[in-house]
Amino acid sequence: MILSVVEQFPVLVIVVSLLSAFTILIAGWLNKKSCWVISFATILVQLVMAVFILHHVLTVGTIHYWLGGWSPPWGIEYVVDALNAYILVIVLSLALICVTYSKRSIAHELPQKIVSFYTLYQLLVTGLCGVTVTGDIFNMYVFIEIFSLSAYALIASRGKIALKASFTYLVLGSIGACFFLLGIGFLYSVTGSLNMHDLSLILPPLYENKVVQAAFVFFVVGLSIKMALFPLHTWLPDAHSFAPSEISAMLSGIIIEVSTYALIRVSFSVYTVAFIKLLPIFDFLCWVAAFGIIIGSVLAIAQYNLKRMLAYSSVSQMGYIMLAVGLSTSTHSALWGGLTPALMHILNHALMKGCLFLVAGAFIYKAELWNITDFQGLGRKMPYTCAAFMLAAISMIGVPPSVGFVSKVYIILACLESGKFIFVAVMLLSSLLNLVYFWRVIETMYMKRGEGEERSHSHSSSSKIDEIPLSMLIPVLTLAGLCIIMGVVWLTEIPLPILDQVNALFGLGRYAIP
Amino acid sequence: MILIDEPLMYAFVAFWIIWVAVRRKEPGRWLIKFCEGPLMTFARFIDFYVMRMAGFFVWVSKNPMVALRIKEKEVRLKVEKPVITPKKAEEYERGLEEVRIRYTKELPRLSLGASILLILLFFLVYLAMYLLTVH
Amino acid sequence: MEQLIPIPYRPLLAILCPAIGSIFIVLFGKRPNIRESWTMLASIAQFLIVFSMVPIVIGGNGEPIKYTLFTAFPSVDFGFSVDAFGLIFAITSSFLWILVSSYSIGYMRSLHEHAQTRYYFCFCWAIFGAVGVALSGNLFTMFVFYEILTVSTYPLVAHDQTPEALFAGRKYLAYLLTAGGFFLAAVVITYYFTGTTDFVTGGIPNLASEASRTALMALFALFLLGFMKAAWMPFHSWLPTAMVAPTPVSALLHAVAVVKAGVFGIVRVVCYIYGVDLMHGLGLGLVLACLATFTIIVANLFALAQDNLKRRLAYSTINQLSLIIFGVALLSPEGIEGAMMHIPFHGFMKITLFMCAGAIIVVSGKKNISEMAGIGKEMPVTMIAFTIGALGMCALPPTAGYITHHFFVHGCEEAGGTMSFFPYVLLIAAILDVMYFFPIIYTAFFAKSEGSSGSKINEAPLFMLVPIAITATVSIIFFFYPDLFHISELVETAVSSLGGVHP
């Protein structure tokens, strides 16, 4: 079998990343400064490869790569179709942005642990990419463990209370992984195969089999823990708020999304739409997601710590994504049918939450500001950072033409088409709740005056601009800009063909068999 | 077409001007009094209750668990007060105070055990649904 | 002009004027003179571009100027469609922006306000939103600009940054963004039913056939809730609260741009989404008329009780906005004509009143009517302008208010049936108007001031006085010549193209 260069890329993305993790470890002994450079360069190369993969998938078709040349049912196969390619690009873009940001912030926050940070970070990226490209369900489990373990370690890296947060995440994450593994075991016991494509061929006659059905439930529960779907989100707020900010951004923007990707992959590639229509689980998921949306937002209002607030907001946003996934089997429009809203919101959420967490990190970096009430006057002190925060917050609220607005419209349209009007109300209510907790921050940053600060008529002298370094500012501003630019791009429907291909792959949306 | 109300309108304006010129006071003081008094009181009453309701929701959302407990204790105190001894009522009130103080403190975090319990419950619900619907 | 800017690009360019202006305002934030000249430049340019579209629209027999940026959903374009009705609102907003810019310069400098760059910047974006609403070609585009308008006005409302102003800002956002949620739901549901959100003269044809009667009623309720900007009761209380904003903001945004965007939306929905026939068939006209008259009367009663001048004006605004809604609710050509015409007319008159209130604050710091005894002798020009505006509010000649009042009364008769009872309600409303505007004039000119420091003339700076004089004069000119700025011609074009208006 002769492969073109691009068809080698799926495995290269992982190999390069894994090798780079070890290189960082070794190079770090010699020179601490080299760690960042290596990590940055690797992720950049990976991103370029991912873009090529995406282009190849869209123009030529799905890439199959057999590891070691072993053909599928026995060997491990990497399969990259429109869905993985799209997710892969998102993962690596945000990883690149976070690594750029981490240069100064880690030097400031964890000066003793630079080497181990970047090693773990690279392992995390490896795990995330691995989950994305693999076409083998056991291999997926392995990569889930790799990225989870590195995430546990990264969260714990600040020490003290972060250790406890990490421990909670470790226990719950392991339970989730166990559920996932049990699901795999059940399937293997029935079919004797671990290859996703192979499974999808063997399974249909067995859909009435109790073991197969129970396995699906195990997958859903296991991954729900990993993606912090309400009410299994309990590990998330602590983990998000005590991790270093770039890791919070990765956690919220990528890690829980990749778990969602895993669920989508299992639901539609291992099982199929026909199976999902057999069980009412997706309806159930919709309701759970709707509760998650509301309760996550309400809990976010209760927080005073910015990062905790953002963490609860993530719980609510995961509800958006799961609601969209839950609706995917009952919508048939060419535009908002199938997985389009869900996948769209995965990208949008990565942009918005990534930006917000990085900004929260900037406040901590500059002045150790954790609580919203301490943000008075920041609007003048750090104008660019605050402007970025505002853009991202406005997107979260869903003011047009931001990305949040586009997601909102698409999900509402999907709700309408499947006739579930109650979810329309949930979406609208949630955007109001978003408004409540985000506006509070914006108001404090720009409008509230400190106690000592008198109403100064002249141009106040006390407000000197004191911005974060450029290497942190550029990632923040890039994400904030993208929040608006991507919104317009979504509205022009340019990237929709990618998502359309995903629907075609799984027989969703307009490709559904009536 | 002749406008019915136009002459009436001019008549009123003329009346107003003459009244002011003669009496040195604006006509219709009773209406203005009514608006400043009862009407505004009513408007403020409505506004007050709407704002209080909104405030209540915000208050509850700040710490839902404890807020519910406070409400529950308040109601119980009100219901049971006529029947129980004053000493017991005092005890109740002290309990209420305690919860109120706790309210201002930080949110209770769910412990690890509770989280695992939640997961199991979640799983049970799934299984229950699955058993109920498949047959 | 024709060669300078190709016609289809003009709507886009008109929108972009304030956007580009805002960038320069920030760039020159440290140099007030240059900064403010950019505001003036942007406003004048915008007005000229908007005005240049008037002959084309009138000449084109109601054929709108269309410009599409991109297609967001099948048959939902993000783009503009400039018709006669939209132009009326656009002309009003953009022309008054010129005057208010000049007024702002005087006001903000006299009071040494802080954060002036932010103020001018947000002002630009508010106008961007307002003119965008006016020129947008479908509900979707309108929604986008509507939300931009809401968000960009917040910093203006909370400008003082006092706890009171912050509270007002919060209330403002809470009301209007909630409304935005309803509006979005309404837009999406309309799209779901009909597959389009375009404004069609006479209503979207397949709306009646696609949705049930109940659904249409519920949808209309959603639209009404979405247009809370029109401050109909009982969802009005954000407007008086928002009066803590600096006066130019109250003047332009709370008498012209923001609230008018609300009524503009209602007129759009009634005439261009539902269509007059469908409204009639559903019996929604009467419902809307009742809602409007309720607001008219109650707002006037509330106004009577206010001593703060700006708050009194705010209630008067609520009353007048509902008058516009009332005109549309009549569903008769004259009523709709009156409603459309009242948008610019009321804009000019109310802005005069607000600017006068601001001038009084700048010169004497007085905010309450009871303190204004004898102020007419100190500030004769301001108070004469105020009198003209007040006469307009009471629908007395020789002001623009008289003309539209005629239209409304004729509209009632034209509609017939239950509607012929409504002129009496209008009469009561006008009488109440007299009862709370005349005392102000009386106090200002005839009551004796206690301090009586001698009646030395002490007027506001020219930057403020000139706009006041212009708007007051225009309010009178409208009485004699309603076709100023081609307003009446545009209104006729708009109403005639509405087609099957019910007798």
C-alpha cells in the first residue's frame, strides 16, 4: 500500500509529539529555556500537519493508516475523517495559543517546574491528538488515560490546595475511565473486535443484545464524567480554578471537548444512528443537558472567584454542546441538522473559554487578583486585556455577531425543528443568566470606582497602563478577535461544508434515512 | 372633515390659561394630588415587590442549598410557634440564626464521596430508564 | 454624488461612517478638538449619504435599494434594503446626531465630564446600531443591529459611574437584553414558519397559511416583548431610570434612537411581517390599540406626579411612543401615515425639550421643576424653544405635533367600528399633556423666583444653543411645510406601497 505524504501525517502528529515530550525532558536538563522553544515548534509543526490533513480529508477523502502495516481487525488503525480532522485543528490551535501564552506566565508562576511542565504539556497534547485520530476503541482508551494522567499532574503542579483538586479529579476521572473500559470489555466479549469500523459492521444484528446495550450506557456514563456533564461535574470547578491558567484554558476549551468528541465517535461510529433511535438515551441526555445549562449558570452567579465562575460556566456550556448532540438525531435540515450545531459550539466554546481563562490568568499574573470584587479600575490599567475579556464575555452572552450568537441561533433552530420548544426557553434563559454573571465582571472592571477613588474630573493621573507582556497579550487578543471574526465567518457559512461532511459520514441531518 | 376634539382642546387650553390668570393656581390640583399620592404609592408598591422578587431570586442563586434550608426553617418556625413552648421556639430561632451566618460564608463544596454517590445515582437512573423502556 | 458612490453601496457606507469615526475618536482620544471634529465629520457625512438616497427611493416608486453582504441562512441575507419607511428613521437619527454632537461638545465641556472619549466612542456605535436598524432589510439583520444598539448604549447610561447610574445601567440591560431574547425567539420562529425573515410590503405572504391562529397570536406577543425598547407599559420602568445619563444621551438615545428603534420595529412587524390584512383578521389591531391607549393615559398620569424635569419628559416620551404604536394599531392608511410621520416629528420636538433641560442643568444646575421659577427671564431662548416643544407635545398649533394628531384622529374615523371611540382618549391624553407641560412654562416665565438675583440673561454656550434653536425651528417648519427633508413624500411612498390597507 503506497501512501502519499499527507496520509502519513496522522501517525506523525502523535509520534512527533511523543518524541518531543522526551526531548524536552532531556533538553531541559541542559537548558531550561529550550523547553518552551521545543514545545512551541512541535505544536506549530503539528498544527501545520493537521491543516494539511484537514485539506486532504476534504478534497480526497478519509485517511486510513495501518500501524505497522497490520490490517485493521488485528492491527491498530488510525482513521481520519472530516470529524477528527476538524477537531484536531481546534485542539492544536488552542494548544499553540496556550503554549505561546505559557512562556512568561509559567516562568512567573512555576519557575521551579518549567521542565516538567512542558514535558507534561506535550504529553497532554499527545494524548489529545491520539484520542482524536485513532480508529481503535482500545487505543482511544489508552490515549484518554495518557491525557488524563498528564492533566492530573498539571493541575497538581501548583501544590497545596491544587493537590486536593487534582486528587478529586484523579478519583472521578479514573472511575470514568473504568466505565469506559468496562464498555470496551463488554463489546469485546460479544464481538471479539476492537476496531471501530469493524465493530460498526458486526454490531447491527446484535443491537437487541443486552450486553451491547449496557455497554453503550457504560460509555455514556464514563465519558459524561470526563466531559463534566451535569451532575457529574463535581470535579471540574476545583480542577479549573486551581490549575495554572493555560491549563484551565486547555481543560475547559479542549479536554472536556475531546471527551465529547469521544462520545460522538462512539455513538455514531461504533454504534449507529439506528441504535441510538432504539434507546431513549439521547432524549434523556437532552434533559440532563438542559438542567446542566440552567444549574451551571445559576451556580456561576454564586461565585466570587473569577476562575470558579468560569468553571461553572463551562458546565453550562457543556450542556449546550450535549443538548446539540442530543438533538442531532432528530433534525434534518441541511443547515442546522445533525451534528452541525454541536461541532460548531465545540469550536466556539474553545475560543471563548480559552480567551476568558487566559484573561483570568493575566489578572493573576499581574496582581494576584482572583476575586471579581477586586477588579475595580482594571479597565484603565489593563485596557487590552479587559477589552479582550469584554469581547469574549459578550460572545458568551450571545450578542451578535459573535460566535456565541451563532451557536445560540443554530441550537435554537435545531430545538424548534425537533419540536422541543421548552429547550428554546432554556437557551434564552441561560443567555440571560450568562448576562448576569458576565456583566457583573464587566461592570466592576470598567464602571465601579474604588472606595478611595474620588470622582476625578480631569484625566486621572493614577491610572497608568500596566499591561501584561506581549507574548501573553497576543494570544489573548487573537482569541478575542476570533470570537467576533469566526462569528461572521460562521454566518457566511464558509466552514459549513466540513460539518456537512461529518453529517454525511454518519447519516445525520439531511443525509438521514427517513 | 371636522375634528370633534379640536374645539374641546382649545376650550381646555383657554380654560387653563384663564384659571391661572384669575386664581394664580393651576387647575386640577386634585388630579395632580391623586397622581402624586395614591397613584405613585401604588406604582412604588408594585415596583418594590417586583424588585424584591428579583432580589430574592438572586439571593437564592447565591447559595441555593443554604437558602432553601433557611426558608424551610423560617416556615417551620412560623407554623410551629403557636404550639411549642417558648424555650423551644428560642432554640429554633437560634438554629435559624446559625444557618443565616453560614449563608454568608463560602459555598459548601461537594465531597468526593458525594460525587461518587452522584455518579452511581446517575448510572442507576440510566439503567432504570433502559429497563423500563426496552421491554 | 452619483459617480462618487455607486448607489447599492450607499447603505453600507452610511452605516460605516460612525464605525470609522469611532476608530479615529479613540486614536485622537488625547486631543479633544480633533476627536470631536471627527464626530462632527462622521455625523455630517452620514447624513449626506443617507439623504442622497431619498430621491432614488422616491423616484423608484417604493423599490428599495438593496445591498447584501452575505447569506447567513437560506433566504436570510445579512444585508440592507432601504425603503421609504426605513429612510424616515435613518434621516431623523442621522440629522439629529449632527445637532446632538454639537450639543454634546458644549454640554460635556461645560460640566467637565470624565471619560469623554468613551462617551463619543459609544455614541458612534449607538448611532451605528440605530441607522443599521433603520436600513436593515430583514428581521435577522435588524436583530443584529438592535443588540449592538443595546450594548453600546450601556456605557452611556452608566456614564456617571455613581451607584445610582450603575443601577440604572443594570436595569437598562436587564430589560433590553431580556427583550432581545424574546426578539430572537420571535425571529427564529418566524423563520421556522415561513422560511424567510424579509420585510415584505403587506406582510410575508405565507405566514398566515403556515402557522395556526394561536401560534400567530403568541408570536406577536413575543415580538411585542422583544420591542420593550418602545417602553410600553408595564415594561417601561427602565426608561425613567435611565434618565440619570448625561442629557445629550437622554436626548438622542432616549427620545430618538433607542426608543424609536423599538416603535420602528413594531411598525415593521405590523406592516411588513404580519401585514395589515392579517393583523385585521386576527383582531390584533384592537389589542394593540388598547395596550397603547392604556400606556398613553397611565404614562401621562405618572408624568403629572414628577417634579424632576427629565423624568417628566421621560414619561411624556412613553406616552408619545405609545401614540405611534396606537397609530399603527388603527391599521388604516391615515393612522399608519401618522405613525410614520410622528417618528421624525416627535424626535425633533422631544429632543428640543431634552436639550433645554440639559441647558438648564449646565447653566444653573437645577433639575426639578419647582426650582425653576423665573428661569424664563434668565434663559429666554432656551425657554421659548422649550415652549415650542411643549406645544408640540400637546398637539397644539403651530407645531409638528398638531399635524400628526390630525392624522391619528382621521385614522380613527377611517378605521371605524370600535376605533371611532378612540379620538376621545386622544383628547384626554392631550388635556393631560397640557396639564403637565403648561405649569412648567408658567413657572418659568411668570412665577417669581425667591432669590431674585435680578433677571440677568445667562444662556448656555453657543454649541448648545444653536442646536436647540434649530430643532425648535424645524418643529415649527414641519407645521407649515411637512415635506422638509421629504418626510411627507417618503411617508406617502411608504404607505402607498403598503397596498391592501383595510378601509
